Amino acid sequence: MKKLFTVLFYLSTCLVWAQTSTVNLTSEKQYIRGFGGINHPEWAGDMTAVQRTTAFGNGAGEMGLTVLRIFVNDDKTQWNKALATALRAQQLGATIFATPWNPPASMCETITRNNRQEKRLKPGSYSAYAQHLIDFNNYMKNNGVNLYAMSFANEPDWGFDWTWYSADEVYNFTKNIAGTLRVNGIKVITAESFSYNKSYYDKVLNDPTALSNIDIIGCHLYGSDANSPVSVFNYPLADSKAPTKERWMTEHYTNSDANSSDLWPSANDVSYEIYRCMVEGQMSVYTWWYIRRQYGPMNENGTISKRGYCMAQYSKFIRPGYKRVDATKNPATGVYISAYKKGDDVVVVAINRSTSSQTITLSVPGTKVTTWEKYVTSGSKSLAKEANINSSTGSFQITLDPQSTTSFVGTAPVITTPSPVVSLTAPVNNTVYTEGDNITINATATITSGSISKVEFYNGTTLLGTDASSPYSYTITAAAAGTYPVTAKATSAANAVTTSTAINIQVAKPIYQTGSAPTIDGTVDGLWSNFPSTGITKNNTGTISSGTDLSGNWKAMWDASNLYVLVQVTDDVKRNDGGTDVYNDDGVEVYIDLGNTKATTYGTNDQQYTFRWNDVTAAYEINGHPVTGITKGISNTATGYIVEVSIPWSTIGGTASLNSFQGFEVMINDDDDGGAREGKLAWVASTDDTWSNPALMGTVVLKGLNCTVPAAAITASTATTFCSGGSVVLNAGTGTGYSYVWKNGAATIAGATNSGYTATASGSYTVTVTNPGGCSATSAGTTVTVNALPVLTQYAQVDGGTWNQVSGATVCAGSSVVLGPQPTVNTGWSWTGPNGYSASARELRLTSVQTNQGGVYTASYTDGNTCKSTSVFTLTVTALPAAAITTSTPTTFCAGGSTTLTAGSGASYKWMNGTVAITGATAQTYTATAAGSYTVEVTNAGNCKATSAATVVTVTALPTATITATGSTTIPQGGSVALQANAGSALTYKWFNGTVAITGATAQTYTATTAGSYTVEVTNAGNCKATSAAATVSVVANQPSVITITSPAPNAAVTGAIDISVNITDADGSITLVEFLAGDDVIGTAAAAPYTYTWDTPTAGSHTITVRVTDSNGGVTTSAPVTVTSESITTGVQALNTLNAAVYPNPSNGIVFIDTDADLSDASFTLIDVLGKEGTVFSTATGNGAMIDVSSLAGGTYVLIVKKDTSVIRKKITVIR
């Protein structure tokens, strides 16, 4: 019963433990970027505006997806199809990434693989393909979509329906090309394996160069299901080689059966797969296949499916910025838990895959959350909001519906802190500046308590600068033309943040006055060379595949009568066949907002002029405004055409004045196929809405005449090529009142405003010289080449191990050290070191170093430019410790003993028994209690180690010591009981009664005749001793039975059977057993009067007959013997001979063995109980012996009779229970 209780207690303890899921908020795992799917208009049609909001919005009835995957079409003319959904998803906060299925056809070739024709990227087209992907990135960027990441291959290991790549091809592209895709800040995703085939990633992860070219490990999970092993999801090599790179599951669906999106519980597999991706795969992103599909998260009619609600259990609550934290993953059968946190907010998602409800305890130690919102999706519920759970301890019990997904959303109470008050004080809203002006922005920031730590100034989302002290300001230096939506963001010392109301600053591009009018003929007069050119680069509608397809720039000048505009267009196909729809043909559009009113609707001061290519009509005005006096000249070029126009100010509706600001825009249309235009480029506008909203125009300022340009040239005082740390003085021409602006490339050098400049850095230096009249000239570039000092990187290899980039090492005496600095050229080196060491090889090799070789080693290297650098390496050599074991006690002892092993002095110790480290054995001494070969590893303060010779400890096992009583240990006075110790090889025995050794009692068996507590001390061959538990013998008083044998008469001679009769009386008890003995053999028994027995088979000769009586007190009395002589029977019947035999064990409760000299084959075996009842017993003869089974007999005394031919064995045996 005690054992049963222990087992039940253990099981109940395990059960309680297994039903609790504990969330460890301090064990942060991967960053969660989000959940989503693909929109693929080319294959499944585009999502509607409502469906986009349903998918990516996070309000009621919306899924809250935060990831959108888009398709990179190999046909550039189709790229616009991805824009609408991507723009809306981005507006709603989604992360956008792109995947190509195929390169353009011109970059592919056909190969035979697996007996089928498949596409393959030509090895010579790798760079062209990379440019194709970069063009897609730029196209999306120019159209307002900021791609976060891009892959270069979809399912390279599939290849049946798209381009196939071998693992080596993926590796080569990754190593040599993938890094070039990082344009516009985009991150590079690995090739996306069809089934997370690790062989497509291993080589990349094992190559540092290839690994540096990717940012995200992307995979698909086709071929997996809910029963797939964890090895499908996890990736140990990525854990070790790329622990900081995110892993994304970029495509999968759990079931694509028609109309399966709402099947339950099949839909719940989505929740379980997301759990496995997050917990087992450490994924940051989970991406379904089609968002809207009959088996997707959104049905074809735009409603959210059961699969969608399962995804929403994650996506609506685990928003970008959350991190997964550890939790008990599987606290109950079929229950799977994952947990996430952001700041103090916590979300726990519980999946119950079992068919019954499950009750578990959710424990979140250390959480600040006290109220948990509960949302459930099951067969009957769809993201159902249920009652909140309140817990001040972070621990509460939950019951999960059968086959369900439940999200517990905990928002920590917000501790409010005072927020700053911030406002922009200068400039005022809609102030207009001129390109090149310095614009100072001022702000005030206050707070009711605490302090302001900083004020940041932003242009849109771009940080301009930061000021940490009042008054707060920032100056935009040499502002470029454009519109600046400026805000100030104030941050308090407590990190509370407030952003000011935005103001708009217009920076106008100057249009300079001209003293003479150009000839309007479509050719570029020399006069135009005095006026700056501005690119027309913003693709605000349609698709522009390249600069050859469409590109351009504009120039403008003005006088009192006219505005002159020159537009140079590159266009590979020119069309004029749109009829009255002039905007659908190739041409130029010029927009003017007279007075720069920035109204949002067109007035009489707002004009839109269209100048169509190859059209005799001078101009078209979309609003019906006059075009009187406008002249146009168009000429064709080898790559496009030129439009030159003159527009009277009077036609525009006003007059021109110096330094006045005007709204202005130039756009160019592209028609390649004779239908609707394919695309449009603009100077300023990012969307094609300026035709209806003049506020979207850019701003220009009418500047005055240019004056005489000063000379600008640079002379160098010394050589312009030198080593880093040197310099050269560059001088410009001087003049009275001149000012100077020095530039290195396009960057203005701060503070460089004198006629001379000392250059210390490489670059192409120019100087802009401005005379007192404000006219400037810029010199030709003077190239300064600063040869960098060679960079010496110290690498060291210790004892043939890994090369490490270090500048010092501490090694143990006897180690080998190789110093191998880089660069890896073998000339130009010299070394100096301790003890007068010198060398001229690059690598310094020291073998079996000793302590006197420690010190500073200095490497010097002079490169081909005669630039020299030095680098030092500090080598510290630590002596080895002494390692030996001593002991003051014998190392051979009995079990339960011990010996103390002592190591030599050191800082730390590690004791071993054989090859196994002994847990916790880290002291200088160790007490050994087990046999083994002990060594100690001694580590000194320098972390140098030495291992001792082995000390062998021998532990001799203790013998077993038990006592078995052959009968009852309660005996009558004068009675006895045999106490038998356990047998064994080479054992000796010493019997005790109490604490007193029994003289001479050294045999295995001792017969106890007196009361006492008996023990036996057993000693084995190793002299190890054990003492048995005590066997207690009790003696009770008893009067012996009175026995009189009445037949046969003493010394009688009997022929044939002998009849034995006896009279028995007992003064203090009753008779329980009468045994008739011939010599020592029991020949019969009787249990009740009259006590008689007929011995049928006596052998001829003399026999001594006795009767042994057992009374009810347990007393045994034996009668006086009667001797009789049995005479031979002459009737031909032979009497039986008595055999000697050994019967053991006796008593027994199972098998009894019989050993004799006779062959017992065909012998009969009979048992007679105390009532004289005979019975047979199961027996097996074994030659000169036999076995009988008494396990089925009742406990008691029996007479065993074995008959074989004319021989017989009679033995009393006792059966115990």
C-alpha cells in the first residue's frame, strides 16, 4: 500500500505540473513582423477597395493583416497591377515584400532535367536579372510603394512551372549578385525553397560573404502537415550561423480543396501551423498563399473565412514590434501555447486540437497586466469576444473550447506622464524660399513638470536635425527646390513625445531673366546654356520601363513679355494618333499657377497647356483658357524630340515681376502603341492629379539677370597624390570682394570659404567663385588622391585552432602561436618583439612558447604606395599548473567507506571518474565513495590546465545478510527452530543473540533453543561485513505429551505388515499431529484417536519405531523407541527397500528438489497430509533426482512418499504460505 501511494502521488504531481503553462517574459525570442498573404492580380484578380480594408484594416470585421506579398512580373508593362493593393496595404501599416517567379524570357534558357524541359537563368544574365529586380524596386518606390524586402527566386527547387535553380546556382547568385539588390534600403530574402529544403541554404550560411548578402531567410512549407516532425520547422545551422537574421515563412496553404476555407476543424490547422512556425521555426513572418480564395483567409465574396479568423487570432493582436517569449508549449493533451509581448503588453494564443474542452492554468509571472480580453474561434465562434479575465497575480485558470483557438490579450495599465507642448514659431506656414537659401526653423517646447530632453525637426518623415537646448532651431542649408512639410517633435526626459502641427515651406526653383529672347524653333540655342536644367523624373502614372522608354528635363527663362520653356525628351516610340485626346499621345504639359496661390481648384490664374508632338496646333488648354500668342517649336532627335515654347504673360493672365513666386510644373506623356498613354513623368507631382488640383504644382521664383562670370581655376601647391595624414593646399583665383564655396564632389565643405583650401581627403575638388555682383563660376574638378594607410588586421591562431581577429592573446606555456596579420601579401613586412626578436616574413610562428617569450610584438607593413602602418600584438604566456593527487587513507575499502583525494594547488578543479566529469566536484579535495580511476584537471589563475595521473579506487561490495527460519520462531519449552543465513561464495558467519556473540556459532545455520533477538554477521572474501535484521525467537511453557506404544511389543518379530498402535495424553493441550517413524523416516501420520498406522512395506531386518507428537501449544514430544524385527515374506512378494535422499528447500512454498543415488524415472510421488489424506503432486524426474511443485498446496506438514520399483523414500516436508 505504501508503494501504491507513492506512485499515485507522483502521478498527481505530474498532472498538476502538466496542466499549467508558464510564460517567461524575460526569455525574449524572435521579433514578430506580422502575418499576411499574397495578392496576385495576374492569376487571381485584384482585391477590391473594400476587400483591401477588410484584409489590412484592424477595426471591427477586419483581419488586421500586416504583411503583403506581391508578384514581380517578368513583363515590366504589368507592374502597375500590383500598385493599388500595395498602396492601400502600406497606408494601413502593412510591410510589403516582393517575389519573382521568372526572369524576363530573354534572360532564360531551356534545359532538360528529370526528363522534362525547364527554364533556367542564363549564367551570363545574372547582373541583368538583378537590374530587372532593381528596376521593379525603383518603379514601386517612384509610385509610392516602399518595398521592405525582395527575394530573387520563388521555389528554385520546384521548377515545374517556373524557373529552376540548383543549390549551387542559388549559392553563386547569392554570393556574387544578391547584395546589389539593396537599393532604396530594401532587404534581401534568400531564394524561397518549396519545402524548406535546407540544402538550398546550408552553403550560403556557411560562407560569410554569401551570408552577408542576405538579410532574411525565406521558405515555403509545402509537403508538411500537422504531423510533420519538428525538424521541418527548426534550423540549427541558422541558429548558429545567422542568429540575428529574421526567418520568414513566405508561402503555404494547409488545404487547397475547393470551398474548404470554412471547414472545421480543418481551418484550425492554420492556427497550429502558425504556432509551429513561431515556436519551432522561430519565424518572424507567416504568409498564406492567396489572401482571397475559396480556400484562403478571405472568401471570394470578400467575407472572412474560418481560416481567416484563425489567422486574425494572431494578426489582430500580435502587431509588428511584438517579440515572442518562452511559454510552456504543450501543457495538456492537444493544447499548444505561444506567448508574445511588446513593452508591458502580453498576448497569449492557446490552440486546443483535442475533441474535448481543456482546463489549464495560465501563469505570467512578473506581468503588469491585470485584465485579459478573450477572443475565441471554434466551430461555432468566429473571433468571438468573451468575458474579460481579471487577475492581479498574473495567474488564472482557463477552459478552452474543443477544437478551438483562443487569444488572451493583455494591455498593461498606462502610467501617464506629462506631455510636452511644442509649436513651430518660424517660418510661418506656406512661406516661400528660393532654391539654395538657408532656412532657419524655430520652435518652442515646454512641459508642466520635468524637462525637455530634445526637439527634433522633420521634413515629412525625414529627420533634419536635433536641438537639445532652448531656443530650439535647425537650419536647412542650401535648400533644394520642393515642398517641405515641417514638424517639430519634442521629447521629455521621461520619454513622452509630442509632435507639432505641420507647416509647409515652399522652396522655389529659380527661373532667371534673359536679356534676349530665344528663337522658338525646337533647337537648343547657345543662349539656353546659361540656364540650369531640371530633370523630369517622377513616374506619377502608368509604367515607364526605362530611361530610353521615356525621360526628360526642362529649362526656363523669362522676360517682361514671355515665359520661355525648353523640354528635351528621350522617347523611343513617338505617336500622334489620339485625336482630340491629346493627353493620350506623346507630348509635353506645362502647368502655371500665376501668383502661386496654391488653390485646390482651377481658377482663371491656373493654366494647363499641352504641346503634342508632331501637332501643328501650338497649344491646347484643358480648362478652355486662351492660348493666344503661344508659339511652339518641335524638332526630332536621334533618341526623342525637343519642345520649345513661348507663352505670353498676358495670355497666362498677368505680368511678371522680379522675385515673384509662381506655381509651375512640367510633365511628359508616353504613348507607344497608339492606344491610351502608357505612362507619364513629372517634375514635382507624384500622382497624376495636378490637372484638377493646382496646389500640387511646384514653385519657381523669377530671378534677375545673370552678370559677368568670374574666372574659376584651381592650382595645387604640392602633389595631389599622397598618403593618409598628408595634405595639399588648393588655391583659387582672387579678386576684390570675391567669395568662395569649396566642394568635394557634390558636397559643400563646411567652413571652406577662403581662396585657399587644405585638402586632406580624396575627391574631386571644385571651387565656386562669386563676384560682388552675385555671379558665380565653378572651376573644373581637381582630383586629389589620398592613398589610405594600409589597414593591418591582426589574426592569431593558437594551437592550430581557428584563426581569430584579435590584437592580443593569453596562452599557456607549451602552446603554438601563429600571428598572421592582413593584408595577405608576403612582402613589405617587418617584426620586432621581446628578447631582440625580429623577422621579415608576414606570419610570425612561435612553437612551444615559454613565459619569457611573452610581450609586445610589432608588425610594420609598407604597401606599393609607400604608405606604412604598424600594428601590435600582445602575447601573454601563462605557466602550467602542477597536477597530482595525494591521499592519506587507503584507496581500497568496503562499500560505505571513502577516501579523500587531494589535488595540487590551483584556481579551479574538475574531478573525473574515468572519462566522466563528477557533478559539483570542483574543490581541491574530493571524497571518493565509488570505485573508479580518478583524475583531476587543475586550472590556474591564468586558465591553464593540467591533468593528473589516475588514482585507482577499489570499493568492495558488502555481502547480503538475511535470516530464514525453517519453522515458527515461537517455540515451546524444550523446542527449537533452525535459523538459516543466506548462502554465498566464500562467506563466513558469526551468530549473535542480542549483542552477545554465540560461542562456536559460525555455521550457515544455527538452531535456536532459547528466546532472544538473533542476528548473523556475514563476512565476504573481501573482509566486508553485513549484519542481518534480527529474528526474534520466543519460548512458551508446555508440558510434554505422554506417549505409550501399545503395539508392536518391544523386540517382537513380525512377518509382513507391522501394525502400530499408541495411547497419547496431554495435560495442558490437545494433540494436533501424530507421526510414526522408522528410524528417522516418517512412515505415516494420524490426526485423531485412535492413533494407529499399518506399515505395509517394511524391509527385512531390525527397525526402531518411535512416535512423535505435536500438541496444540507447539510442543513436540517423542516416545521411547520400540525395536522390532521384520522377517522376509516367503510368499513371493518382495518388500520395498528404503532409499536415502536429500529434500530441499524444506520448508518451501514452490519447487522442492529431491536428490538421490537412484534413477527416479517412472517413480510415483504421493503426499499425505496430517489427516492421512493422500494426493498426487506435479513432478518432473531429472535422472538421479526429481522436482515437485507444492505451490498449490495449503500450508502445513506433509509426508512425501516416492516409490520406484522396490525402493521407497519417505520424508516429512513443510509447506509455508
